[in-house]
Amino acid sequence: MIKTKQTPLWVFLAFSAIETRKGARLLIWSCAIFTIYCLPWNTITNGALGEFGKLIFLIDDWSWFAMMLPITLWYIVSLKWMDKHDGWLSRPAGARV
């Protein structure tokens, strides 16, 4: 991502190391999946997942979910801003990074 004069700091901080819209979408999807993983599944299901649930889902409180949800929303809002303001500059054919 290239910072222009109109790019807000909060958008630049979200995607400063992301070059393309595809990369930003990959980041958002991975954050969304991790956010769902961060739910305290053993607490929600009252231990119905058994030993497998304890082994796979290590999180037993809401703190990780409470942190990941706003981060994921921040990335989504930043992507919307970039799309609205044509923030993804296309490179000419054959240009190097």
C-alpha cells in the first residue's frame, strides 16, 4: 500500500505491509476465522466437546474474542475505505516491486 495525502493514519496502519486488495481480503478472512476460533467453545457447550474439545480449543475465557472482534472490524472498515477511495493503485505491466 502506498500512503497518499488523503489516506488516514488508521487505514495506513491497517494495511501498511499489504500490497494488494487480495492480500487485505486474505488478512480479513484469516482474522475472521481466528476470531471464531477464539470463542470459548468449551464454556459455551458446557464441556460437551469432551477431551477433544479441551485439546483443540485451549481458550477458556472471552478475552481473546473481545480483542479479535474489533481488530477484524477495523480491517473490514479500512478495506471499505480503500475501495471507496481507490486506494489500491495498480502497477504498470512488467513493473517490479
